[in-house]
Amino acid sequence: MSIEQREQSEDGVVLTPEQEKSRRARNIAIGITVALLAALFYAVTLVKLGGAVANRQI
């Protein structure tokens, strides 16, 4: 392994500003998608269980 390769592997991958911006946008899109999917599952569960589920005996 050359000195340049060793120095690069110690520093890790250095992203350009464009790559960092793209990564951030992708992470935000994934986060929004997961949140919407969770909200969808919650809504479907409420619809399937019906509105009376909160009034049941415990």
C-alpha cells in the first residue's frame, strides 16, 4: 500500500460539497418516507379496528 493510499484510508472518504448536499437531501427524503409510512400504518390500523376501540373495557 502506498503512502497516499494509507493517508486516504486513515482520513476516510472525503465528500465534495455537492455530494454532501445530495446525501443530506436523500436522508431527508428517506426520513419523510418512513414517517409517512408509519402514519399510513397507524391510520390503516385505526380504520380496521374502528372508532369504538377507545371505548372498550380494560
